[in-house]
Amino acid sequence: MPRFAANLTLLFCEVPFLERFERAAMAGFEAVEFQLPYAFDAMEIRHQLDCHRLTAVLHNLPAGHWDLGERGIACLPDRVDEFREGVQQGIAYAKVLGVPRLNCLSGIAPAQVDDAALHQTLVSNLQFTARALSRAGLQLLVEPINTFDIAGFYLHSTEQAIKVLDEVDADNALLQYDVYHAQRMEGELAQTLTRLLPRIGHIQIADNPGRHEPGTGEINFPFLLDHLDRLGYSGWVGCEYHPATTTEAGLVWRHTLMRSTA
């Protein structure tokens, strides 16, 4: 059975962010991930990790004005300086928190900007980021996101992301494979994991429809997680879902999966 990390952006969201670490530890998680830590002092987060003996496995690079609907700025030609300043901020937080990998969101494509300009900006920014993260001993992740949940998101399929990573051509630049987004856009989960596992740096899960916990929808998670074991995946699996009721009530899926794959 893979090792699971609690995504603190979505799990335990009924309590303030800095209180979610204790809740994650009490629920049996040994690791956590989160989207954007930058509203909090890095040392405050470090203190929570240490107090509750948690490992932080992932957070995102700064992603623009999130509260205004932005979901990353890496593809935006007029935001290059801001993006690259954010890379330095992301690295600074990663060093304090002991995070080994940072995820980059490409952003929503403006209708008035030529696709070639968006593509070139994204590749150039990712090359810059991969070099900066390599010097810091970090991995860069690139995540496709489905366009049903985020209309117009620029990087929206696995194959598109792989082609971009081929152009970036950096050993430390890998795919973040989110099972929920992949199921919505393309399916073929098991075959894609088999084919691309060497290119995948992190995996996240949620069921479909609804982006709730495993067992609430159409994805066969007992098969899929057992498949990851057979493939030899040794990384963390981030639980990035909206609990259907409460987080603790929904965590029964872990025990169910352990019994079904035993």
C-alpha cells in the first residue's frame, strides 16, 4: 500500500491552517502537503511539522492572485518577472520546511494571447525554474489540471505536459500526476501510470465525480493503488480531495483499501 500524505489545503479545512497539522497527525498521517504556504511565516509552519512529527512532501510555487481567481502565472508573458521572483520565494520556504519538490501551476490562458507566446513563456519559465531548483537540490513538478474545474487552464493533459517537459529537458523536472484531473480529461489511468512512471515525481488522488475521497465515485482505487505497488512506486500519494462529509468520517477509505489489498 502506498504512503499517504494529507493535503492540508483541502483536508481539515474547517479549522485554521496552522491547526490542521495536529489534526493530520491525530488522523494517522505521517506526511502532509499544501498548496500555498506564503500567507504564513515559514518558521511557524516548521514548528507545526516538528511538534507533530510530520514530513512536508510538497507545496506549490507562488501562483499569482489566488483570491482573484488566478491559478498560476507561469504561462503569462507579462508576468515573467513576478513568476521568477516567486521561484526564489518558493525555494526559501522549501529550505525551511524541508520540502523536496515544488509544484508549478501553468495558469489560465488569456484568450487574447497567442498560444505560441504562452507556450514559449511556459517552457522558458520552467527551464529557469528547473535550474534554480536544481542548484537548491529540489525537484520541479508540472501539473496538468482539468478544464471542467478550471476553465481555460493552459496545461490540461498528460501528453501536453510531457511534451513541455521534453522541451524543458531537465533531469529534476517531472510530472505531477493527479488521478482526479487525469480521469476527467483522459482516463486510461493504469496504462498511463505504467507508461510514464519514470517521468512522474508525485501522485495525488481524489475520486470522480465530486473530487471526494476514494470509494465515493467511479475510480477503482483498490486496483489502482495495488497497481502502483506492482509498478514499484515508492513516493507519497497526496490525498487532495474535498471530504464528502467530515475529514475524519471520510478516512474510513484507508482502512477499507488496506483490507481489500491485503
